[in-house]
Amino acid sequence: VEDDSGQIWIKGWRNQAVLLDGLSVGEIISVTTVNAKAGLEGRTELFLTPFSTIVKKN
């Protein structure tokens, strides 16, 4: 995902990955209850949790 300040990856595994289904490039979304940590390439990534929500805003 990205905004005017930059870009960050959101990752979800198994049940959390379902939250990412149906999203398209250019959609405005709100994401809550994620964990931020360093990914394999050293940059910060957001990881979905069992309590995460993604809501389409447009």
C-alpha cells in the first residue's frame, strides 16, 4: 500500500490472507490492528493478525 508519504508491504498468511482478496490497485482502504516488523529485505513490513480489519473506503 502507499500514500503521499511512501509505500509499505502488507502481508497475511492463511486466514488473514483472505482479507486481501478482492482488493485492486488504486482502492482507498483503512487497515487496523497489524504488527510492524523488519521483513527479509530489511525494510519495515505490516503483518496482518487474527484481529486485523481492512475496510474499503471508495
